[in-house]
Amino acid sequence: MKQSMMFIPTLREVPSDAEIRSHQFLLRAGFIKQVAAGVYTYLPLAKRSLHHIETIIREELNAIDGNELLMPALQPKELWDETGRWSVYGSELMRLTDRNSREFALGPTHEEVITDVVRDYLNSYKKLPLTVYQIQTKFRDEARPRFGLMRGREFIMKDAYSFHANQESLDKTYDKFVQAYTNIFNRCGLKFRMVEADSGQIGGSQSAEFMALAEVGEDTIVYSTTGSFAANIEVADLPVGAPSPDGVGVVDHAKGIEVGHVFKLGTKYSESMNAVFLDENQKKQPIIMGCYGIGVSRVMMAVIEQNNDENGMIWPKSIAPFDIHVIPVDVKKAEQLDAATKIYEDLKAVGFEVLLDDRKERAGVKFSDADLIGLPIRVTVGRGISDGLVEIKIRQTGEVFEVKVTELVSFIKEKYQELA
Amino acid sequence: MKQSMMFIPTLREVPSDAEIRSHQFLLRAGFIKQVAAGVYTYLPLAKRSLHHIETIIREELNAIDGNELLMPALQPKELWDETGRWSVYGSELMRLTDRNSREFALGPTHEEVITDVVRDYLNSYKKLPLTVYQIQTKFRDEARPRFGLMRGREFIMKDAYSFHANQESLDKTYDKFVQAYTNIFNRCGLKFRMVEADSGQIGGSQSAEFMALAEVGEDTIVYSTTGSFAANIEVADLPVGAPSPDGVGVVDHAKGIEVGHVFKLGTKYSESMNAVFLDENQKKQPIIMGCYGIGVSRVMMAVIEQNNDENGMIWPKSIAPFDIHVIPVDVKKAEQLDAATKIYEDLKAVGFEVLLDDRKERAGVKFSDADLIGLPIRVTVGRGISDGLVEIKIRQTGEVFEVKVTELVSFIKEKYQELA
């Protein structure tokens, strides 16, 4: 896409209300704009990155037989009364009343709705198991929204629900989700750790959290320095230097950002909502459930928090808004603009996503914007073009290469392969 | 995907509360499920079709330099006070109060939010024009929600906004949108007509509606039988048989479902919200705006309303949930299941989206479900497989062919090309 036609409102100064780097860069690089406390607009660059994250999630969940659907944000009070959560959920639940005085919640989670959607149909063991998921906007009236997309009041989540005739089936699907989540976070370029977790307000028996490792994380992970033990501090409140509970190594602490959560819900919701099936002996049983969440917008933020330097973001190639930034240094020079435009078209033709900075801006502005946005590969078209040469810079390593235009596409293909 | 793992809750009976065919089939074929009046869950088949519609919209809008972004549903009252719409919008605007007693609207449209998002940045004629769009869930507290997705209270819309330094630039972008919309609705397989329209609550100078032609439509189109004149009856309340205002033919009436709307807004929002830019003479001017909507979920419903028979839906190939339905008649016969599974894999390998009905159901149930869902091509694997033969049925024409398994893929490729 041509940058002159794109909405990328970059900022020179660090916004005073942004405390952590990922939040600062999201604002400075023109990725998000605040509409109200904890409520943001995702601007075009952010939307492109989110689109890549969502595609990765869809691919991995479709591979484990996930059915994508889309439930509404508006949830009738009656459904929340069935589980009793209307009264216990507290002030984090956003509530409203329609023109006929009917009460609704704005969904922070969808256990009630999905159980209602499937309960008539899943009436026999023959129709189980079933896995459904959605990527959707969620609402939670946080007391202290902060850190941009880390703790917002309106945010994008992938939530999934599974339904089973027996515990073994749930265990199997739960394990598949653990693997799918591992794939998803690896593909997004995230450094993370899976930890034992508390199941909180959702309820249920077993659960684990996926924690993106980051100093600014709000959660504390307790883990073994050399063993496999890892838990949320709410589950295992062990001091640093105690021996590890798995008998290997000693306990250490780290900070993490929760990006995923998997739960074995059991029959908490199916019992209260009368979601039952007939088993092989024609006996009524409550459906056994699992639920599985990923904070989609939070994943984007965590990746930025883990991948940046003083100049800006450093995108992993899998979820970068574009693969390549092509920059004609001076667009008033026809030679530079023409060559850059041809390179842009050539790179698009072989499948790359390319941003062409065709703006009439000073070179310094263009370069600092490019560093801020942090696309994996930058192609600079300057004076060297008279000799058929352009400069290529790899954002992740800082390496710079002078390359012949005639060899540009094959050179970039090779370099792109090597990138994280 | 394997049908045994999919959530497709088909119904035998016509639901008593569904008056029109598209609504009946959406319910009967397991595409949607009501959660509250005018509030629906889009089940997996509907989600797949919506995904195709959304992809077509993205392709056509990106081609006219549209920037996709995503604005929040929660909109602060303060923004709506700036334009005065908080008090004039009435009871269709869903409102809520957060834990700190701040008031919000749930967005039925986003003129206020987008004007706020861009007003700081678009401060110079050099940054204009700009076109942004989003595909997002909208909320409108309809007094009488009805006809399923036709008039709902929570629905999917594509809304777009454009910003200009002068009227000529707006005119140019408006014309581009008219062409993009024409492409989008044609690609979705919709029979439609563009008509002159009233600009309603949004305000503005010139506007046109895109009407899907359907007897059950809630809007009346007044058009010339042989000329080019066409308008919404609110704009030109002419009786049938009057001469047409364009001097060609006579007036007739038709019913339509509004699926798209394009507006020249002018400076209504930029003036009230102080969104100004410096022109070439360094003079402050209000930004000139356009806005452009498509009812995404309504497009899906309109396509079904136009394409069905007594047995169910008849999908155009561009937005069908899957391209091909492969049906082994009796999955207990290994020969049939194995052959069907191989056909399923072969067709997927060449790029088709395929649904394999591997359920242990009677043939009659499978065939009536297949007709109901209405995928473009059906492959039936029955006894003929012993002789290497399968049956192919084209849903749109009813044609049936007996084809050798060895020639199946090339035969289907050819037939698929010919389909609408």
C-alpha cells in the first residue's frame, strides 16, 4: 500500500500517560488511539497485525476440528441468572437495559450463551465431542484500565468451548488445545511459559495459563530454575530460593503477561443450565465442558513489549503489518520514485506485503517513522539508484546490505527465509 | 471439514416465528440461532459465508485505497454531545453507564468516533484525501426487530468514511464507492438496483441506496420501466403508470432490501466537531466527508432470499459456506467411506472447500440436509463406487451426472467454472 494514502499518525514525543514501552510505541507508531479509558481504536497498521494473529489462530484451531462461529455481545440477563453469575460477577460486568426494560450484559465471556446455543442439539453421546470458537470483541469494566491494550475495557478475544461425553474426551481435547496454543504463540514469535493456574470466576477443575515473559507483566510466575515446575503465584506462593516442588532445581520468580488460558470446566455450567445428553445406556448426563481463551489484542501488545529497541518496534515476520518497507529518499526525484514504485510492484507480485513510503517528507522523518513501525525489511532507494544499487536493512539484526536492483527480489526472498 | 465434527443443527419443521423464506432456511439449515429478539448467534455455516462476503468487501475497498481499521462499540456520550445526536437519536441508541457513572452509547454508526480519531492528524490539505473502513458489530434498539437478520438489534456492518479538501475529491471517491459496491454485490451474486435516497438521520447532501430486489423487502423502489430513473419512494412518491421523471418509460414499483448506502455528508460532522485543515492558502476549512455502509449480515440473508427453492438454499459459488458436499450414502460400508474420504482429500488438495458428510445417518436425512444447506456441487458416493462411479448433482440447475472417480476432479473443476 502507498503510505500517502494510509492513516499512520506517528508521534514524535512519548505520550505522558503511557508508562510501558509497548504502549508508548503503539501510540507513537500510529497503531492505536484512545477513545475512552481502556477503549481504543485499532488503526490500520494494528488491524493488519491483528489480522495475521487471527489467521494463525484460525489455522491452528481449525486443525483441531474447531468450528468458528460468532455469538452476540448482547447477552440476556435470564441466561446469567441460570448460572447465578448475574449477581456474583460484580461491577466488571457491563449492563444495560433495552427500550422494553429488558436487562442485558455486554459479554466479558460466553459460557452461558454457548451452553444455551448447543443444549438442545447436543442431546446424545453420538453428537459429542464438539469444539467451537469465536474471535470477538469482549467487554469488562476494569476498575483501573491501564497499559493500553494490556488491561482494557473493550478488547479482542478468541474464546473456545468444548463439549464432551466423558472425562477422557475432555482430557484429549484439552491436550490438543495446549498444543495448538503452543503452536500459536510460537508462530506469533512470543517467548512464553505455560503455568498451573487458578480457575477464578469461570469455575472448574484444572487450568493453565500461557504467560508471555515480560518485566512489565502484572502476574508473577513461580518456576523451577532447572525443572519443569511452573505455576502462577496464586497457586504456589513459594519464595525465591526454596527448593522446587518437583524436586529439580530451586524456585525463582518471573513476571508475565497472561495471553492464554485453558480450563477444564467440568459440569459447572451444564448442570446449572440443564445441558444434558443421553449416554450409551440412554441415561441422562450433564455435558462435560472445557473453555479456552486467548487475548488477541494483548498478544499483539506482548509481542511488541518483547521486541523493540529505543527506536521502535521490531516485528517478527509472521505478524508484522507489512513485510517490507520501500523508501524512496526523495520522491521529487523521478528516478528514485519510479525505481521504488517498480520495486514495490515487483515485491508485491511475488507475494510480499509491501508499504511504499511515497510521502513528500524529509528523509529523516521517513527513516525514523520506519524504525518506529519496525517492519522486518527496509529497502531504501536513494542516489545509488543511478548505479543500479539500493540499500537493504534488516530491522531485527541491524544488518545493512547494498544490493543490485536486478538481484533485489531473490536477495530479499533469501533474507526473509532467515528471519525470525 | 468433516460433518460429524461440525455444529449444524438442522431442523425438520419450519419454525413458527419465521415468516419469510430466508429466515426459515437460516434457522432450518442451522445457520443462525436466536439469543434474544433481534440478537443472533451466527453458527459455523453462516460464519463461513460471512467470511467470504467480508473478503470480497475487503478486496474491493482495498482496491480503492480503503484503510481498514477497527473502532470500539463503546462510544462516550461526550462525542455524541458534540454533534447533538445524543439527544436527537432517540430510543434506537442503546446506552449504558460505566462503574464511574460515565455514559456511553453502543455504536449504531461511527461518524463521531472516526471524526474524533482523525481530526488532530488531518490538519493539512497535504494529508487529504483519506478513506477508512471497518467491518464491525453494530447495535440498534429496533422497536420491532423482525425477519431474522433483516432488521436485527445487533448486526454486522461495513462502514466507511472518507475525508476531503474539496468537493471534487469527495465526488471522485463517492463514484469509486458506487463502482466498488456494484462489484461487491455482483460478486456476491445479488440482483440489486441503485436508487436515489433520502439521507435520514445521518444527514448530508446526496445519497443513494443499493436495493436487493425481493418481494419481502421493506422498502419500495419507484423506477422507470425502460429508463434509468430509480428512487426510494420517500424521495419520489410517484404512482404506478405515471410517466417517469426522466421522460423514458413509465413508473413502476418494486420491493427491495436495503443492503448498501452511500452518502455525501459534506461538513455536517466536521463543523460541529471542529475537524478543520489548512488549505493551500493556509486558511482553515472544515473537512468534507462522505460515508458508506453495507449491511454484511443482511447481504447474506438477501442472497438466500433471492436464491432458494422449496428444498432449501441455493448458494452462488462466491459466498457458499463450502464449494462441494461429499456424501457417502452408507458410512458403515468401508468401500463408500474410504472412497468418499479420498475424494474429499483430493478436492481439498486442488483448493476446493469441501464438507464431508461422514455422519451415521440415513441417506434420506443426509440428502435433505444437503438440499437445505444448498452447496453448489454434491458428490454422492453410493453402490456405483464398486464400478468406479459416483453421482454429481449441481444444486443451481438440478443437473445430475454419473462420473468416473478417475475423472472426478477435472470434471468438477470444469463444472465449477460454469457456475454462477
